[in-house]
Amino acid sequence: MAETPVLTEYLLKLSTDADELKNFRAAQKGKTVVDYLAQQGLDSEQADAIESNDPHKIVKAVLEELRRLSALHKVDPKEKPLFGTPVTIVAPLGNFQQDHLHLTQ
Amino acid sequence: MSPRAGSLSVVGVGIRAPAQATLEGSSRIRSAEKVFSLVTDPLAEYWLRTLNNRTQSLCDLYSVGKDRFETYCEMVDRIMGAVREGLQVCVVAYGHPGVAAYPLHESVRRARIEGFAAEMLAGISAEDCLFAELGIDPIAGGCCSYEATDFLLRRRSCNPGGNLILWQVGVIAERGHKHEDVAWNRAGLAVLTGVLLETYPPDHEVVIFEAARLPACESYVERVALRDLPEAGVTAMSTLFVPPMTSAPIDDEMSRRLGLREPCRTPEESRS
């Protein structure tokens, strides 16, 4: 069973789930965001990256997570379509800094 | 004559994908036989692959020191190569796929000339985010929108009674490609400031805007006096908003010609 990219999936959830975004914003406002994110399964470095509100740090944390998982697990591409696919990430913030993620199966 | 086998859909997924992606765009991505991506963060790239694992990035074609136009031509060749193979191709771009997107317009144009079905589906652009987040109505006062280098090179005129939006103020006169996460050309920014100072006073407030790309982040909004623009927090992705300095007067003669009993005024003018 492949490990889920927790940070990446959590950011996707924040993108599409208004209730989750509301809870996240409340934790941000209450200065409890790191604890809140730990409850969502993020590790301390990932939570710190999000707390920083710095897109570069968040992008870096996402890349690190995807790299680590791809190195650890042989994953069926149908199950986790990112893995096993040569991916070029342009990060951060579209300044065309290329970071080639060749995720291996 | 029926269209040839092979088709092209060019789709914009907004600045914050997947939050700003549309249903029709997502549908095209899912059903495509080949997806090419031109997105700016790993979250968007990951999300695309959850929709369609036949996704390949076009971003490997960029490299430092390479003329961007050469890169764009290679993108068109790669896209059209897949269309000519008879595949249903979807190209996914961040923002609006028709804004500052030569290779995407060119691909649609060539596909149609060669008899393939081709379409472009709108996405949310940086300008759309700017209108929403800065509270700007482009219809109120009108709005001119220029790419910054083009604005300077062609000596486009400023209308101080209207809104002005300048794209790519951090990459003025840059034909290539850099890794720096700041303005690529500060000298160009200084030239732009000088030109704007021919119309606007030095203390005229302008706004540097960069829409948030990630759901946990805020958009970057910096308000500075025009004179301070060269030192402001401009990056390669920044857009500059210059608000009106004056209100354009109403022409009474035109008002009569149009049969208006009372001149049309904006809500702001009516309140004042």
C-alpha cells in the first residue's frame, strides 16, 4: 500500500473544500495552525512551511514530499499517476526555475 | 469536409489550480488521449496527473540563456506532433490560456489551418484575480492593459482618467529565461517608472500585484508611490496596477447626440 503524499493531498483539499479552508483560516487566526496541521497528519517541517505563508517554502516542501515518496515506494502509476512519470516542475511562482522531478517506480 | 482525426483543446486552469479550474476544462483534461501541461507549481502538476496520467510537461523546453521564442516554437511543434498523430490532445496552461500565450494561440491556429478541430477554453487570469482582490471594476473608468515591454517600445499612451494594467513589469526587455526569484530587470523597471512619471505625479499610488498560487497563501499586494516603484517588491510574475488620476469629463455635445436627457454618470460620480 503506497503512502499518501499528505501535504500535497492536504493542499488539494484546501483548494476545493470550503469547510476545511474555514477551519484552516481559523487556526491561522488563532495562532494554532501548526498544531492544527499536525492533527491533519502533516509533519513539523511541512506545518512550518505552511505557517510561514511563504509559497517558496511550501512548494519546496511539496517537492520534497513527492521525491521522498517516489524514492521509497514502487507505485502503480494507475493508482498514483504522478509516480513513475517524468515530471518537470516549474517552481516557484512561475519564474521558470526548473526542477526536474524524475520520479521512479 | 469532416475534420481530420486528432483534435486540440487548450484549457486554462486559473492561477490557483485546481481551485480555479472549470468543470468543462477538467472534463477535457480527463478525456484527452494526451495532455501537455504548462503550469507553475507541483500541486497543479500533481493534480493534473490525478485527472489524467497521460500528462507530460512542456516546461522541460525552457532553459537558461535560451530565447523564449525558440522555446515557444518547440512547444508548438510538440503539441502539433501529437495532434497530427491523430490523438485528442489537451494543453493545460495556468491562468488564461489565451493571455500572454503565443504558443497556445499558434497551436490552435495551425491546427485549424490543417483541418483539425481546435478550441480554447477560458481560464481565470492574473488580471481577473486583480479585479476581484483589489476591488477594481474595469468598466468604471475604463481599463487599458499592456505588456510592459510593448508599452514602452511602442510608446503606448497613458490615459490618466482610466485604469492601467501593465503585465510582466519584472521581465522588461528580457527575451531569455532566468532562475532569479526577483525582478529580472531592475533597470527596465526604472525606465518604466520614468515614462509613467511623464503622466502621473511621483506620489501617485500604484499597486504591485501577484495573485496567490497556493491555497494556504495570500496574494502579494504592495502599494507604493510611483517614485518608489524601482525599489519595490517586484518579481518576474508581478502585474502593475495604476489607478486613474482624474475622472474623464463627460462631453455634453455627445450626450445630446445620444439623446440622453441627463449625462450618464458612474455611481462614484453620482455620490460625489
